Amino acid sequence: MAEEDGPEAAAATAADGKAPEGETTALETPRHRPDITPIHPESQTPVSAAEPRRRLTFPKDVPLNLPPRPQRLPGVPTIAQLRSHTQSPFRSYMSSGAVTPTSRLSHKPSVSSINLQHLLEKLEMDQYDTYGVEELRDGFFDASFFRPAGNATTATTAVYKALNSSEIYPSFSFYGLAYHFYAVNMDFLWQVFRTHYGIKLFKSLLAYTICFIVCLVSGRQSWLGKHNYFAAISVLLNHPGRTFGAQIDGTFLCILGAAVGLGWGCLSLKFASFIPHQDARREALVEILLVIFVGTLAWFRSTLIRLYQALMSAGIAVFFLCLVEPSLSRWDYETVREFAFPWLVGQAICLLVNIIVFPGAGGREVATALHDALLAAMDGLVIPRPDSPADRLDLNMRLVNLSEAYRDMRSEITLSSFLPDDICYLRNTLQSVMKDLIAVDTSTTLFEEPPPSVPSTASGEEVQNFIPIDIDTPAAERGAFIDLEDTLPALTLVRGVLAPVARELIDTMLQMLSACDIELMAIAGYPQLPAKNKITCNVGVVEAYAEFKDIMDAFDIADESLIDHPLLPNSFSKHPELVSLFLFAHPLRQAANSVDVLAQRVLAMRARPNARKKKLLWPSYPWKKAFYRSNTQVRHDRGGVTAGYYFRSKKELDAIMGAGAVVSEPHQFDKTRKSTSAVSDIFNSDAASFSGESHTKRYHVWRAIHRMQGFETRFAIKLAVVISFLSFPAWLNRSTGWYKENESWWAVIGAWFMFHPRVGGNAEDMAARSIAAVLGSVWGGVTYAAGNGNPYVMTVMAALFMFPALFRYTQSEHPRSGLMACMSFSVVSLSAYTHHGYPNVAHIAWTRGLAIMVGICAAVLVNWTLWPFVARHELRKSISTMMLTLAVTYSGIVAKYIYHEEDMEPTREDIERSQVLEAKLREGFVRMRELIEMTRHEIRLRGPFDPTPYYRLIETLERFLEHLVQVRQSSLIFQPSALIPSPDDDNAKDILSFRRDAVASILMNLYTMAAGLRVKKPIPKYLPSAAVARKMLLDKMEEAELDTEEERVASRRRRRGAGPGYHPDHGRGGGVGGGDGSGELYKRWADVYQFAYSSALTDIVGELEELERLTKEVCGEMPLDVPNL
């Protein structure tokens, strides 16, 4: 073994305190040290001055008094170890933990053996001793089970430190509440007076004030009718604080929905008129038709989000017609006019205010999203800096917001200088830029000064004869690396050549992005947005692009100058620090290419004639998709934005995974068959359309029935039940009088507004909305009583109250409580004014306010108890789904990019589909983190909910995804098929089983943990060891390569003209250099990306073990019930 004790003479001499003449010994430490953090090749960084690695220097003539290393006794094999085994040529996995010895000519399998050591050290090494035997498996999966490691380690990142219980659940002290009140008010004032949101709030307040004055004027003249407050409700539903296109869309939908609701109400009363007036069946028929209509509206309300305003208007209209005058024998035009005319007046006021007062054409939202995305990209170029999950989250969030702005632009009428195709291209290019920036190692050591090669004593005298001794790194890892004295010249060379041009490239990329930002905002007509940019750009986009191209050429020249340099080693596998420098330089250069593409598009947009001219753009979003999404303001006003985004992202991800599953069916692996569909068709069709299968009518019936079992039907049932109970008193003779007199049907309308298809609310929401309704009712009564019905006093009082209430409804994160405050104030104040305060103001305030509170409580309680939405449960299920998705993604990458069949290399469509999937997965992580924020507002009887393990699970899964992306990208350059023996090779069949075990162990772990998380069941104590499976695969590949080493050496000699160390497998096309004379450049990048490829696969194993510990922390560990023999 490579780490076994040395010769007996050397050991004895060391024990006596004397070293053999002319020889040196290294100070060795015990192998198992709890304070030692193993080194990853991917994260190799030179030791900084603040925390230097402990190094001891000894003159060569000073003997070291070292104790002899104790011999380790092997364990006794068990019956299970000896059963069904045969003699194996493999080495025994002894507890010494030695790194697998490899030949200097063969380095590929041992690249990630270095990384594996720290994973194997976590287990008790006696378990790895196979005693020279191997199990005969007959092609079945052979899982290796070992005693698991300890509990999950305590997180040390800033994110976890911020998630202590005191910050998640703050104590309700006086100072804490005072500070919270101060922070909320400062945020309110900032958004109102210093941002564009203040203009939207002013427009909404102006429209409501005008409508309120119109209602006061009509209250004395009765030309709006005695139910004039529906004009105010109409303004609230479609307030003008939105873009021009969204306002037109909302006006049309509100009028259409009101017409449909009035039509159904008239039809119901018409049918009921055929039944005698005193017959109870009349009321029953109206109630049944009302419930059917409400259930239908609720089902479409949860499905076709685009029709939200129309469906809400239809519900209010039918409630008015059926409940306000329930004793009518038939409908009449006067009753219809009581609702229709105020409703149309409210819509007309909103439309006029939106068009006349600071009209928003829709271009600002797209420009702001572009600006924020460019700022995030510039922040990602602040290098070096510590790697932080918050940076990746910010980059992903900006991309998500840009995609939303692009879809909104295509979904409505827009007046903008940008074309939709330009925004789509810029979005995709910025996505490439941010994806490349995420791959850049921000904690690189390229810009650090190398450590001195000759240390000095405390007096400043240099020590000429010294031996560097590392006492912090385990001996197994020290033996795997080359001496620092051999690596230091190459590190100094690479830093000296690449560091200056890399710094210039980063600076010019920042300048280029800033110039693009300024130019794009100038084209959009918002030059004031880049003013808050911290990066100053004093040149135009043309000059910045010329300088940027010059620096890119200088970087390429400097990079090519390192190809034939004699100080660089022929192999990079044992120089992780050197590899990390190249792995920083290449992604940085790829990011520069993406910035180059972005700059070219901006220059092309700038060169167009009339580039800054505003153009009227009609909706161009596919109508099949348009029904399932709404504009920004509607999404905000209806509430539940976080849950809605989460479920929509989950649905889109399921569609991609379903399509990918169908595409990977065996019959579609025909080499002569082209791609089944483009990436753009993923969301247009379901899985069945990808396969091209035709289904029978019986299947379509089953599919329709199965769809009726979804959340849409559950929401419809809940809403229909609540509406029927709240409207039931209107049909009883004993309660019809007070129900009509006190306008108790506002309970039905309150419940209609408060119900949400996804998020029903909890006790905190119910309290907040009820308090808001009480405040609105009280202030409405005070408004009338303050001036005894004086319209001037009432207008001033209304403006004072509606200013913060409209802000909470239209701008804050709690829109539904703000809506209840606005609605209760409008109903109470205008009812008191219309009825001249009869019987008294207090009676009007408490009856209307109580009715609205009853509707709020009924909606929240039913939603909370019947098929509720619990953010904690959805969070756990979403993590489970993400595990399954990553498992499928891992198996797909292995099949398409690594172990693919001959002449079945990944196509452009495969790469694009993978990029789309990765983008959706990153968006999924953003939505999962938003779910964690929702758990803070849920009451939990068992105690506070600790989200820290879930944060850590999400971050670990995100790192797992990044490693998968690195494997996929590296495989395109490195060509891992070079490591796979030919099917004609005798070792191919043996390696196949080990390869399968390495993949199957990871998949089995992910599937097991995902199933445990989904049902909240304990995880088995013993899971297949992915680290051992990968170790066995690497050892088998090393053995197979050693068998063919002589043939490879002879092949290298025959290809001596291609350069020293040239590997024939690296000459395949598709990589950097290919076969166009730049073989040395390709060889270096292939060697570097081989290291990245192997390290990423090994890091996946490490993240898998972290997932196992965290999952057990959440779900618990299944005890091992040993029978009492």
C-alpha cells in the first residue's frame, strides 16, 4: 500500500531519534483527525497570509525523533463477507486509506481518487476490506452498505447564521414592534415619494376620489341608483395603477364578466318565474342555479388566470341580481340598471385616468427588468470575492423577472421602442452570460501573490536547507500531490501571464455591460435608470466594444503563449492548484464570448433607423398560453403570487420532464430518426403529443375525469359550499327581511374575494383581514359622522384613509387585507350617505362590517381546514420532487453525454433541451426559497418551524445541479467516451457492471430520500455507498488502463509529431482545437476539463452524502430492529 509503514530500518532509526545518513523523514500525524478538512482539487487555493498552513522547516542535518507508526490489525471477515465470493484480483480496501497508486503514464482514473479520500475517511475503513474476494452478481446491481457517518454538520455560512430562531420568530417586545412599525412606514414613504410606484398609487387614488365624488353627487340625485357603491368596487377591481394595455384588457374583461353574470342571473330568475311565488321550489331553483354558476366560475377562475377580472365581475353581478332582491317574481330592467350603470361608470373613470394621467405604455417594465439583469451581471463580475449562494439566487431571480416582463410585453398592447424579438434575444443572451458567470470561480487565486519559495527565520535570515512539512493535511492526501516546489514555478508563470490580461478582461467586460445598459435605456427612453449604476462608463458602446475586442485578442494571445512553455507539466491531474487557474480562465473567456454576442445585438439595435421611435405592439403571445397567465398587477392584486409562481414553475418543469421521458423511449433512439420536437414546442404539447400516439375516446374520458379530481374541482366545491351557506338566509321567510335590510349579502361578496385557488390563508391572515375590515367600517362611519354627511368633509376623510389602504392593496405584499379595508370603507360610507344615516351610522357600520367579516372568516376557515395549502408540506414535497428531477437529469446526462452509444453523440437539440431544463430547475430553486418565506407566517401548534435544514437541503441540491451542469459542459470538451473501453475489449464487460453500480447507487439514494421526504417517513439507516461504488469503478478503470498501457505508449511514440504527452483519444473532433493543428491547445483543455469532469462526478457523491444527512435530520432515521436471537 502507498501509505503503509516504511522499511523496518528506517522506522527503527526514527524511533531511536536518528535518521539514516543522507535521508530525511517527514513528520506524520495520525490519520483520523477531527479538525482536518480534506482538500478538494476543485477548491484548491493557496494559503492566505491570514491563515497560513502550518509548515515546519528543518535543516537537513537535524535528526527527527519520530515514534514508529503502529501496525493496524485487520478485522475478522463475517459470514456475509465470505458468502458467494470468489478470488478477486482487486486490492483490498484496507483501513489505511491509501490513495490508489497509479502509473505516471496513467492518470485518468486516479484523478478523482484524491477527492474520494475525504469521503471514504468519514466511514470506518475496516468495512472496505474485501480480503481479496469478489461477489459474483450475474449482472444484478450490487449495492455496498456500510455504517453511515455521523449527524449532519453544522452550517457555517452567513445564510444559516441568519436563520436562528430569534430572527425567524422575533419576540414581540415593545422595542421590536416599534422598530417594525418604523421600518414599515419608512418603506411606505420611500416607495410612494421616491419610486415609480408612487405614480401608480397617485393614479389609483385619483380615480377612486373622482368616483367617490361622483357617488356623493349622485347620492342626492339618485341618478346612479341606491347601490352606487358598486362604482367604487368597480374602480378597486380594475384600478388605473397599471399599464395602458393591461387597463384596456381589464376594462373589456370587467364589462364582459358583468354582462355574463347579469345574463345568468336574469336567466335564473326567468326560470324561477314559472314557479308560483309562494312555492319553496322557486327559491331552491334559484339557489341551485346560483351554486352551479358559482362552481363553474370557480373552476375556470383557478384554471384560466387570464379571465380573473371577468370571472370576479360575473360573480359580483350574479350575487347582486339573485340576492339583493330575492323576492322578485321576475327580473326587470331597473334592477339590472342598478348594477350595470355604476359598474360602467367606474370602468370609464379608470380608463380615462389611466390614459390621461401619466400614461404607462408598458415599455418601462421591460426596460427596468433589462436594467436590473445587467446590474446583476455586473455584480457577478466583481472578482475575486467569496462565493455566496445569495449571488446565484440574485442572478437567477433577475433572469426570472426578465422572462416575466418579456411575456407580459407580448401578452398586452404595448408602446415601446423595443421589438419582442429583440427582448427575447437579449433575454437568452443574458441567460448565457449569467450561466457562464455562475460557472466562474469567484474565489480564484489567480490574482494572489504566490508564496515565497524560500522561507526566512524570525531574524530575517533565509534558510537554504529546509524541508517543508505539512502537519495539517493527512498523509494520504499529501502523498497524492506533487511537491509544491515542482508546482510553484508553473503557478508563478500562469499567474504572471494570465492575471494582467484577466483583470483587463474583467474590467472591459464591466465597461461593456455598462455601455450596453446605457445604450439600451437610451433606446427605451429611460436614460435616468442607469444613474444608480455603480460602474461608470465614460465611452460609448462603439468605443467600448472596440476596446473589449482588443482585450479579448490579448487574452487569447497570452493563453496561447502557455501552450509550449517548458515549465508547464505534461499532465495536470496532480496539479489541482494549476488546474483551478485554468478552470477560472476558460469560463471567464466563455463569459466574454456571451458578452460579445450581447454587445453585437445592442450595436445592431443602435444602428437601425428610427431605433428610438415608439412602436405600437399588439399582443403576440400564443393564445393557448395566454389564458393561463395574467399581467403583473392582476397577479399581485389577486394575492398568492408566491404560491402561484411555485405551482406554475412546477407545472412547466413537469411538462419538460414528461416530454423528456417520452423522447427517451427506445423506439426514438433510431439513428436515422430526427429530433421529435424543438425546444420551443415543449410547452405547446403534452407528453402524448411528443410520442405521436393516438388515444381512444375511452382514454380521453378517463383523462377528463382525472382532471376533475384536481385542485380546480376542490376549489370549486369549497367555494360553492360556502356561497350556498352564506346565501341561504336570503331564501327563508324568517330571515329575508333583515338579510335584505342590512345588506348581509356582502358576506357572500367578501368570501368571493377572499377565496384563492391555491393559498387559503391561516389564522394570521384571518386576523389581519378582519382587522382591516373593522378599520374600514369604523372609518367609514366616522367619515359620515364627522361632517354629518357633508360631502367635502367626506371626500377629505376618504382621501386620508384610502391613501394607505390603496397602497396596501396595490403595492404591498398583503393585497387582500388592503382590499377588505377599501371595500368595507366604501360600502359603509356610501351606504350611510345614500340612506342619510338611517337608522343610524353605528348600525350601518357594524352590520356591513360584520357581514364582510363573516365572509372573510368563512373563506379562511374553509380554505384552512378543507384541502388546505400548507407551505411547510409543499416545501417538503417540492424538495422531494426536485430530488426526483435531479435523479432523472443525472441519468439523462449519463446516458446522452457520457455513456452514449456509438454515433449517438448529443445533438444541438439535446443541448438546448438541457439548457432549458437547467433554467427551469434554477427557477424552481427560487420558488422553493420563496416557499420558505411563507412558512414564517404559518402557525404551528407543535412549536416554531425550523427552516434551516430545508435551506441547507435546497442549497445542497443547487450545488448538485451545478455539478451536473459542469459534468455536461466538460463532457462536450473532454469527450469522456475516450475513457470507455471498446465493446470488443475484454475489460468492457467487467467495467460495465461497476459503471452501472456507480450510477445506480446515486439513483437509488435519491429515489429513497425523495420517497421518504414526500411522505415524511424515516430514512433507512443503511443506504448504498456511492463513494465506494465510484472508488471501485475508478480502480477497475485503472486496472484496465494498466493492461493496455504498453499499447498506448507505442501509439504515443507513433504520434510523436503531435507533441509530447499527446493522447490519441484527445484528437476527436468537437473539442477545442480538434485536429486543425492546435492539438496542444486541445490537449491542455481536454486534460483540464478531464479534471473538472472527474472532480464534478466525485463532488456529486459528496453532495449526495450531505443530502442523506440533511434528509435524515428532517425525516429521522429508521432504527435497525435486530431480532433477539
